[in-house]
Amino acid sequence: MNSVLEFISGIQWWLWVIIIVLIVAIRDVFFQKAHTISHNFPVIGHLRYWLESIGPEMRQYFVANNREELPFNRIERGWIYASAKNENNYEGFGTDRDIYAHQHVFIKNQMMAYKVSENHPNAIDKTFLPCAKIIGEYNKRRKPYRPASVINVSAMSFGSLSAAAVEALNKGVEKAAAYHNTGEGGLSPYHKKGGDAVFHFGTGYFGVRSKDGNFSMEKLKILVDENPCIKAVEIKLSQGAKPGKGGVLPGAKITPEIAKIRGVEVGKDVLSPSTHKAFNSIPELMQLIEDIAEQTGLPVGIKGAVGKLDQWKELAELMIKTGKGPDFITVDGGEGGTGAAPPSFADHVSLPWVYGFSSLYKVFLDKQLTDRIVFIGSGKLGFPAKAAMAFAMGVDCINVAREAMMSIGCIQAQICHTNRCPAGIATQSKWLQKGIEVPLKADRLAQYFKTFRKEFLEITHAAGYEHPCQFTMEDVQVNVDDSKLNKSLASTYGYHKTEVAFSDVHKLYECEYLGGNTNKDS
């Protein structure tokens, strides 16, 4: 009797399956017109769309080789993951890179490496690597700032990133003695967990926004006065992902918390224009920089992706004429970053970092202005060898975004714009965020930064230098083309960086590290 009942129940189960399949088939053939494949091949056509949806994951884990993927290949991701976990990040049996490939970078080692003495700060702390320059020193800002780390977290907003991710990054930079750029979404409570912050605003003026959508100096003054963690202010002119393009923050994504932080209305679409309302010209931008510096006492800089140089040249001329100007310039690469953008922008608008930075640096070098500016590089520079190249070209600090995300668990799913980030980093889903254990991820960000600085110092010492600011354009060579396979950076990009007046590391160690204050002016 039991076997008969089991047979009948089995038939019922299969009947339900057949009924569901028939319903899907009828829907595909008679009611839906959007998808040709599922109309012409009902039921089975859905398999094609499913396979397409998991194509990136299939290629990432089973098809692509170790050096093939973009934007970050498996070897690069693996190095970040291992570094963040303080695991073995070495390679065995030699490199699997094609070292003769176009744009491969070579750092020239010294016959006898720089010897670290027993009482040297790096003998005590192998990760101690502060910026050689002080931001705001030339312009005599009331609160100059020397970054205690040459690697820091780039601009990523709360709203784009989850609360848990932002909190983990901020606690991580505190542990690593680095700074955390807020991104243009405003200063959230999650940016105030102990780390230094660089307050960043764009055309939407989120966090310092008046009711009519304009920039409010009064709100900025109050924000800076109430939050001593803010060490500098950055004005975003453009970003690598979509330079010169505005955006819309859909009302569905604006929670009461985000609305309060950004100074917008709950549930209402918010437009970020493609241009600023606070200024319309280079002189007006200069005036805004000086006004902010005067009102807050903080160093003020600008961030931009580089394309045409005419307005940058105008800025340089005005700096010569007035003796004023931005305290720092962050150069973003056109490789695109954490911001979602149309492929036409991400793929084609603005120059890649090496071309953009070298072009811009020469503008200020020709005017003998490089000593007055702290140059910050941002664009896939979160690896020691790439950082060495950047420093040889004139960078004083680097900011990392996607590399920082990977250190706290990003798997490069490349669905940041869908609110379905599986790692809980680029999403506002409370459920997905629960996977982020903030203290653990903070430790991993800090460990990635410390491992990066340690290896960067080892490369620096191998080249015969004490600090990476001493790298010159002749210290790095790059494969250029078949007719002239290998050229120095100086030959490739046509300039020599300005020599940085480098303070003694012992003095930096005593002033910045032992004193525990990253806001000193000496």
C-alpha cells in the first residue's frame, strides 16, 4: 500500500513540474515579446540567459589565465588578498609575466642596496613610510597636514559603498596611520571611526549643500569645526570613471540616513550636474580654494582626470601671477574606478594615468611650480612596483580605491552598479552587509597597507634610496615598442621630475610616528 502511495505522490510531483513548464512555455510563446530566444525556444531559451548572466564568473574562475583579466588579474587580486591576510604572497619558480610586453616596467636596482642602520626608524618599524611633503606648507595654511602614509584610501562615498564597508575602511586607516577620502557623498558617521579624513565634494555638494543645491560655505565651516578628523578638503573637478559627466542618484536609493548626510530629500531623485555651480572659470576656482582655506584653515586641493591641458596651463599661469593655488592635486586615471559609467566614458574619455599625469606634471614643471604642490596619484597604483614608477614620475602619495575594496573582501564581481554586491561592499542591502565583520576587515585593510609599504620600502632600498620620493625618471624603464624596446621614463615622457627636498627619516619618525600626530608642520 505504501509503495502505491509513493508512486502516486511521485506522479503528482512530476505533474506539477510538467504544469509549470507548460505555463512557462505558453507565456514565452503567446505573451512575452521582449526576448526573441525564449519566444522561439520556449523554456530552454531561459538557459541561455542564465548562462550569460554567470559568464563573468565562469571566465574568472575557469577560463581566464592568471594574467589575462581586467581590470585586475588573478595574480594581482591574489597578492592583495594574501597581503591583507598577512599570508605568503610570494611567487615561486620565477615570474609568469611576459617581461618583454609593451609597457612592462623595470625598476633599476643599485649595485649595493641602501643599508638600514640599526637605529634607523625602518629597523624599528619596517612599514613606516610617511609623505615627504607637507600639504599646505607653501601656502602657509593654518593647519598644514603631512600624511603619515604614502598609501591612502581614495574617494568612495557612503551610498556607493555600504555602511559596514566604509566603517571597516576608516577603522583600517586608523590602524595603518593613513587617511580616508570621504568621496562626494558627504561625511557619514562611518567616516568618523578614528581615521584621518579628507573631505571631498563634487558638483552635487553633498554634505555642504544649500536647499537650492548650491555650495554652502557656512555648512562646510560647521562640518570642519565639528569634525577635527577632517585634515584637508578636496574639490572634485572630474573622476576617471566618467570625467565631465554628471549623474542621478535614484530616489529609491535615498534612505533617511543618506538623505540626512547628503542634505537631500528622502525618496526624491538627486541630480549631480556635469559642471560646478560654485565657479565657472579658473580664477573663480582659485578664489574658492582660497576662500575655503581661509574659512577652515585647512589645505585645499583639486581632483581631476586629465585630457586637454589648456585650463591646467591657465591655472599654472594664475598660480605664478598670484603666488597662490591648490595645495595638492589628485590625478585620476581614465581607466575608470569604483564609479559606474557608460562604457563610452569608461573606455574612451580622458587619458590613462601614466599619460595624464606625465602631461599634467610637465605643465607645472615648466612653470617651476612642482615644489608648491603635493601630487597624489590615483589609478591602479596599489602595487609596490607601480607605486615606484609613479613616484619616479613625480607623485608624492597614492590613493587606492578598488585595491582597498579587495583588501576587505571584494571579489571583482563587477556588479557595483546593481546594488547586488555579493561581498556586501558596494550595496545598501542590510542582508548582504551582514557578511562584513568590521573589526576583521579593518585589520585586513591595515595589513594590506602595511605590507604594501614594507615591500615598497624594500624596492626603494634595492634601488639605493632611503625614501621613494628620491626615485628619479632614470630609475625606471618601460618597454615602449619594437623599434626601441626599452626606454627610461625620462626618455618616454620627456621630462625629469623636480628633486624633492627630503627631510631626514629619523626626524619624520620622531615628529610623526612617536609623537602620534599626523598634523604637524615640521
